[in-house]
Amino acid sequence: MDASALRAEFPVLADRAYLNAGTCGPLPHAAVRASLDMLDRGASYGRAKEYVEAMIELRDRQRAGYAATLGADTADVALTTCTSDGVVRVLAGLELGPGDEVLTAPDEHPGLLGPLTTLRARRGVDLRAAPFGDLADAVGPRTKLVACSHVSWVTGAVRPEGLAALDVPVLLDGAQGVGAIGFDVAALGCAFYAGSGQKWLCGPIGSGMLWVAPQWREGLAPIGTTYLNVENPGDGLDSRPHPDARRYDAPGVSAETLAAAVAAHDLLAAHGWPEVHARGAGLAAALAQRLAQDGRTVAPRGETTLVSWEDPDPEATRDRLADVGVIVRHLPGTPYVRASVGAWNDESDLERLMAAL
């Protein structure tokens, strides 16, 4: 891949070492132009037939692009607004109640833990936590669902291999997986995979996806069937949901958001996903090695794009680095500062980080 050409597509990298894609990826020129173009078309010609037809075409393109990134069929991919949106659609659509147990890890992202605690409050399910690496062995006779990260947002560790062999359905939070590392979603052994468009896919806030394994489609009820979720809106009270994952689509995603998401995805895909994944993971591994050589304690991690290290005052360090143009984040409730390293970064970003530290 032409790494310098990819880097040139991201305005923020002109004067900042942006290492925060695990929160929001850098927004490329192409996404900004695509969103502005849709806004201009809507303002100039009205948001009528042509505008709606363009929106529907963009939905099809976004779904196909996300499906290709997941290694999935388009029929199995719903379009959502974020990872948590997909998580909520799964938890609300399953028939879980008193006596059922959901197993998770204690250090999962609030975007997963929040919906789980809501499920407990509304339906009386039991929540039990076990260490991330021990989840597969912690499944018990009352466990009806395992909900955890594909890639840990704290350390960059990858989900335990044993989860793929479970008879219990697994919901994976893919916020730090999709777009960051290569995988075939069906090979992960999960029933549901929720991901974000604004992180490693560099799309706008308000974009995301939910993959539902075909065998689970009939067992997951739509939480609210709206205009875009039905086969024939003209059937009124006899309307039926789409037979595929479109039944789970979020209804209110704007054409401008769709346009930006498609443009960002297509930009990265044009450079080759295997190359994008390899470059990001390689730079992250190099950063982890340099931090360790510098005497810093790096969190145990996998071959991913996240690098976390211990710091006596993570929040102050994040702010101090931001003042010199190095954008990282601290992780609340942990001793870690985290850098998110993508294919758009280069060695100069790592040098700036190390020098600032």
C-alpha cells in the first residue's frame, strides 16, 4: 500500500500525532466532501424522490462494504448507529428473563455494561462477571448468553479462543475489532457481532453495524419495526419485516451520515484491507516494544492496534500530550493511557509520542 498517500487523506495528521481511533478515527477528506455534497443536494433540489433514492443506494453500499469487511453476507448485516445500538437490539430481542444468566467481564466498556445492567433492571436476569481470559471456562448451567469484547478496549487483548466452541450464544462487542484487524466473523463462533463505523472505519459518528448469524435470525425479535424495516410499507397492519438483517436496521440514519461512512470505508478498502490491518498492527507492536524498552509497563495485549501503558496520572498525561499535539486517551477507572495506532499513522507519530512522554 502507499502509506504516504493514505496518510495525506486525513487533515488532522498535518499537524497532530492522532492516536485516538479507538474513540473516533481520523475523518478523511473524502468523507467530509461526500457529506457536504449530500447536504448541498438536499438544500438545492429538496429532500424528495432523488434524495431518498440516493439515500437508499447509499444504505446498500454501506451494507455491502461493512459485510465485506466482516467477511459476511450482506443479508446478515444490519446498519446501526454505533456498537451499543447493536448491543441493545440483541439484548432487547432475545427472550431473557428471571433465572437466566448473562456472563460478561468486569472491565468491559460501559457501552456494553450499561445495556446489560438495564436488561437486569427491566427483565430480572442475573449478571455474572469473570475475568476476560476465563470467560469460556466460566459458563455455567444457567448461562444463556456470553457478552464480551472481540478486542478489549482496555488492553487490546483478543477474545478467548474457547468461546467459539460454546453451545451458548455469544455477543461480541466489535468496537475495537472491525476495521482494525482482519477476521471472518462466522469463524469467531459468535451469534451476534456489533461494531462501530466511527472508529477504525473512520466514518462519522452515527454509523455502525450488527451481524446476526443466519441461524439466530428467527430467534432475535426486532425491537421496533419501522418504515425501513418492512418489505412493503403499503401493506399497513399486514406489513411484515424484511426476512434478512434489514429487519434490525436503525431507521433514522441521515443520507449525509451514510455518504460519509461509505466514502471513508471505500477509501480504506481501496488501499487493501489486509495491508491496512497489517500496517496498523505492525506500528502498534513497534510502539509497545519502544514503551517497554523505555521502562514503561505495557498492558498484556494481542496482535491488535491498541497499546495501553501504566501511568501515575493518566488524565494529566493525556492533557499534557494534547497540548503538544499528541492525541491519546486515558481510560477511566484504570491506570492506563491508551494509544490507538492505525495504518494512517507513521513512525513520526510514534516518535512524537515517545519524545513527549
